[in-house]
Amino acid sequence: MSDESSATIAGQRRDWKTDHLGMYLDSGGAEGHIVDVSDIGGHPFTTTLLLKYIGRKSGRTIITPLIYGDIGGEVVIVASKGGADHHPAWYLNVRETPELHFQIATQAFRASWREPTDEERARIWPFMEGVFPPYTQYQASTDRLIPLILLSPVEPVAPFTA
């Protein structure tokens, strides 16, 4: 997929993402954890989290809603950007920070993170395709290897606010 077609998809979904983030934050996580993404090839009951990190250029705190899976006691997120030829900004920011925070429903955590490699990544990728089937097409549409991030909770923190 070209960056232009990815940008078109992102533009169509931008309002949805903004509304979803607002609902998640405004409700303290009571709403927004489960979403219906069947309109874009996903499942009607898809789990999402909020990822909080610091912008590498701006220094601002940013919160991004992302689809996630849970495997082996770690939370998995996918840096797909709809199959674009370049990584999403959130992934570039994560790579430059040693510590993240994430929220699932009403529970938030300080977290460590890592990227699985080789055999571990090969085992986790099909699991995430099951969580969100469009990942298969996203990977097929780009030459870049779409990164996976594994999050491990370190300690509970207060739920995120707007």
C-alpha cells in the first residue's frame, strides 16, 4: 500500500479515532475498551487500549488508542499504520522511550516494552492476524516488516484523563 492510500484510509478513520479516544478518556475506560471494527474487516468485539508516551520531537504527552492482544501474559500491539510504507509516529516515539503507560478498560499501568524477534515474532504475528484480520493485508501491501510491541505491566497507575 502506498503512503497516499494509507493517508486516505487514515483520513476516513480520523474522526472515529478522535471520538473513540474521547469516549475512552471521558468514561475512565468504562466505555471504549471493546469496539466494533467489522466495517473495516475486523471483529464486532475488538479490544483496544490506550497507549501513553512522550513525543520524541514535541516532548508532549500523547495518548493513542490501539487494538491489542494478550499472549503469554504480555500485551501485544501492532505498528501497522494500515500497511503504509513507513512506521506510525507512535512507534517511532516508543522506540525512543524506555517507559510507557497503557490503559485497558479502567486499569492503567506503567509498563516496560520490547520487540519480539525471529521465532517469537513468527509465532505472535498469526495470533494478531486473528485478533484483527486486516493485518494480513496490511503486511502484504508493504515491504517493511510491520513491528510488534510487547508491553509488560510494571505497576498500576491512575486511569488516564483528557
